[in-house]
Amino acid sequence: MELKTKINAEEGKQDLYITREFDLPVELLFKAHSDPSIIEQVMTNPYATAKILKFEGKKHGSYQTQSTDAQGKVVFSSNGAYHEFIPNKKIVRTFEMENAPLGVQLEVYEFEKLTDSTSRLNIHVIYESGALRDQVLKMPFAQGLSMAHDRLQEIMKKK
């Protein structure tokens, strides 16, 4: 089955582009990236429960997340800082997966209105090196991201 979230990673580069269209107004798509309770729902999956430990959705703000398994063991932690936070338009942030040798990445999220009821999310991710980007692409990154976007679509359709 073809994934709805598309990833374009050119050979020899240290960045990638992610695109996904949603059957949601741009305001709801942005809310899914700026409301901590919704972010937790989107990040939670059958294997782990997500918690937002810190969320300052504003320029110069920061965030911290943590996911635990059914036994309460931490399986994923991340953090970063916001450099731009423009409602319904753009988020620029850093992202670091804690306890992983993947470095810090820069992420530019652009929220695009297509119609009154549809929108597109364009994400540009820049890694410290091409080798780190390629390491991420060897993981089930595309499948996990597409599944999270599928959850986002379902959660926000109920809003």
C-alpha cells in the first residue's frame, strides 16, 4: 500500500522534503501541531504512550516529549527549540532525539491552505550530515511518519 505521506530525499544531500495533503482546514492542521493534548494523541501508538513534558509554542520557546511502553519504561525522548511560530503558516524548530546518535536537525513546517476544507503540510528537514540523514532513512521513518499523519487526520476530523 502506498503511503500518503511523501518523502523526497535526493542522493548525496543532507536534507529531505516531506509532503502530505489532509482533508482538514489549515487551521485544524496547525492546531494539531500546536496543541499539546493533540500532539500527545498523535504521537501515541499501540506500542507507546506519549507525554508532552514541556511546550512553549512561540518564538524562542521550546518543547520536550517522552514516550513510555506499557511497563512505564521510556522508549523515546525528544526536545527542541522554536525559532518561528506563525499560526496557520509556519513553524521552524530544532529536533533532537535524546539518547540517539542522530544529532540535531532543523525542521521547517509550512502549512498551506488548498481549499476551505483541505490543506497541505510541507516539511523541510536539514540534518547535520548526509550520513545522519541516510541513517534515519534506513529506519522505519517513512512508515511511522505516515501512520502518525493518518492518526492526525482521524483525530482532527472529529474536532
